[in-house]
Amino acid sequence: MPKVLISDKLSPAAIEIFRRRGIEVEFRPGLSPAEIRGIIAPFDGLAVRSATKVTRELMEAAPNLKVVGRAGIGVDNVDVTSATQRGVVVMNTPYGNAITTAEHAIAMMFALARQIPDASASTKAGKWEKNRFMGVELFGKTLGLIGCGNIGSIVADRAVGLKMKVVAFDPFLSAQRALELGVEKVELNELLERADIVTLHAPLTEQTRNILSRENLAKLKKGARLINCARGGLVDEAALYDALKSGHLAGAALDVFEEEPATDSPLFALENVVCTPHLGAATAEAQENVALQVADQMADYLLSGAVSNAINMPSVTAEEAPRLKPYMALAQLLGALAGQLTAARGSAIRSIRVEYEGHVAELNRRPLTAAALAGTLAPLMGAVNMVNAPVVAKERGMEVAETVHERRGDYASLLRVTIASEDGERSVAGTLVGDSRPRLVEIKGIAVEADFAPDMLYVTNQDRPGFIGRFGMVLANAGINIATFHLGRSAPGGDAICLVSLDGPLPDPVLAEVRALPLVVQATPLRF
């Protein structure tokens, strides 16, 4: 039974989902980092919000950890790089609180435009300062969106309904999507020059950190207003203070800050600043939605291998997972065979090519290629899985390629893994028998029909009479039982292949005897 730790406050509904689906769950919010590290070892999953910092040190204390689920959008509290290196899937819930956060941005825009917080405080204090609080209309104003993804697009829709003009800066926004939203796609400098109100809806990355720097804040038109309900760190807060103090900007509404909790900031002293304590996702509906979503996503992954909303792994839908599972096993086994044969030669890998033919070519190939890479690299580098295999290959300068063949061959589906190394190429191919059982059908261009077994011995030899008898006698004299015996050759008298399934690992002295036989070119023990 998989085990999940919930280390931040989540709706009780999430706990119920885990338990109903047969996953053991512990709800332990409020623990210190040291306390979490002290108990995390046996858990397969970790569900968090923003309070828990999922650091490299935490993951090093979690040898069984397979997935981190972030109930929310931002994953800046998760060391995604370290998670990827350790093969841990990182998921978020980008849709569960999108409407709530967008509505908060709109509410902040109204509060800023009509000075609602100060007017409320003044009225409650017994004053009636009707002439003091002169606001501005939103009608006809230009709203500049920095980021037009899930939340930004909802804000755009609401702003268009308010009869505002909307311009958007987002490198990933297509012209067609902009047309559908009714927004104008522009570059950042043009947005800063035109916008009456700027609202941020971008993730915090190295590319977006301080995207509203002192220089860019100075480009905003005099009297512009700024809203940030996305992430602290997108705005240079010291520069923002100066721009507000000088009167260059008319006001700012902030729900997020560089350091949180933000209990002391120069911005708090300014009358033209509206602040809330990171309330973007703080509605009953959003809290329930993200909790349910993260629980379902993590349960799907732990129970079936389905991957959704992952930051560091290709998505596999719950519908795809059962169809992909046997092909992923086949890809991993073929990669493991090719990788072990290459490792036995001590040759550095230059490239890995995965070829698809037949029905398998019509499936989601990214996880299949990742599985093949994991199988290939694990014999060479140890702890490699589908999550970190593409990164490991890239870090080591290995070229990875996919090839899809439209031709139909002898098999309904065929998957081939080819490794190019310093001493040449090695390819292996396989298919599924009965749509579920991986079967090897080719090694280095030689037809070999064989099932995979936990322990096997691969032998290449010169095709001469008497070899099989001598080889069999070496194993028999050592008391080694042969489970299955598979043969193949390129041509009579040419190169031959012998693939033997054994009941257990082959002892080193027996391997040495096999390698010493006349006509043997290579003898490699295999483990699957």
C-alpha cells in the first residue's frame, strides 16, 4: 500500500480520497523542516501547499519518495531540479484555484481604482471624507497583462467584460489564442508604455524574476497602477516604493511579496498601496478544488502510473496509462538490453534513437522514449528512471532522437532502440505478444525470438558446428540449469547469437569458462 504524507493544511476531502483509493495517508501539518526529514523516509508521496519547503535535504531523507504534489500553481517552494535528478515527479494543480486568483486580481483592481480600503477605514473611524477619495473608472482603460496563461486569460475575459482594452505580453501566447480572448499581443516595452493598469500573472523563474525592475517601472506611464497577485520577486519592491513615493505610479495592489510572511515592509506606510496576505487562492471553493485535484493526481500516479500536470515529466492520462504500461515495460527492457551490451564493451554513448512502427507509433511516445532512456542509462549510471533519464542524457551530451515509420512490417507494433557509441551501433527490437507480454525479436539486425527473464546470458560467437554442445556442457558441468535457449545468426557460418535464460545469476568462474570457449566473441550476463 503506497504511503502519502500531507505536511500542510489541506481539506479533509483530500485525506478521504487517498484512503478511499487504498492509499495510507498521514496528516501532519505544522511540522518543522527537521521534523519532516525525521519521518519522511517510508513515504511514497508528499502533498504540500506553500508552507513546506521541499528541499534537496528533505528529498535526500526520503529514499522511497516518488511524487510531490503541490496543491496550487506555484512550485517555487519545491526544488524541482533536485527532484528531477532523484527521479521524483513534481505535480501542481494549475486549474483548481485559477478562477479564485483571477477574481482576487479583479477585486484588487477595483479596490485600488476606488481606494476602497482607505475609504472604509476612514468611514469606520467616524469621518465622512467624501471629497478625499476621488477614484478612477476602469471603463475604457488599458489593462496590461504580463502573462496570459490560465489565470491571465480569465482576468482578460473579465476585463473585456468591463469594457477595458487589454494588451498582453506572453511569449507563449499564440496569435489565434489572443484573437479568441479579445486581447492584443504586444512586446513588454509597448505594454509598459500603453497600460493604465498592469497586472502580473507569470510564474517566478530566472527569466521572470524582477521583470518589473527599476528600469521597467520607469517605463510605465505616469499615473499607472500596478497589481501583483502572482508571485513575490516579479517586482523590485525597493524600486516600486520609490516609484510610488515620487508619484510616478498612482498606486499598487499587492497580494504577494518577496519574503513571506511579510510583516514589515516600507510599502505598508504608503496610502496608495493596498495589501493582502497572499489571499489569491483563499476561497472555500479553491481550497476544496486544489485539495481534491492533488489527491486524485497523486493517487493516479501511485496506483496506475497516470501522470497529469507534472512539471518535470510527460503527461500520461488515466485513459492512456493502461495502454502505455506494457509498451513502457517493453521500451525499458529493450533499453536495458542495449545499455548492458554497450556497458559490457566500456564504450561511451553518443546517441540513442528510439524507433516506432505500427500501432505503437500512434500512442503518446514521450513517456515511451523516457522509459527506453531509463532502461538504457540505468546499467551505466545506477539510479535513473523515467523522470530524470532525459535530463541525465542531456547533461552528458547524448543526442536523443525519435523516428516514426509509417510502414507496416511483420508485427502489429515494433519498437527499436539503437545506441551509437564510440565503437559502433547496437540495436535491439521488440514487440508485444497478446498486447501485454514484451518479446525480443531482433538483436543487432539478427532475428531472435525470446522472452525476457530476470537472469540471462548473451553470447555472440562464430557459427561453427559443435559450439552449442560445448557451450551447453560448460553450463551443465557447473550445475547451471537452462530455462530457455534462443538462437539466431546473420548467415550460415557468419555471426551467431545465443540468448539463454537461467534460473539465477551466472557465477563469475562459469562466465570465465564460457568466455574461454573457442569461437566466443562476447559473453555478457544480463539482469532485468
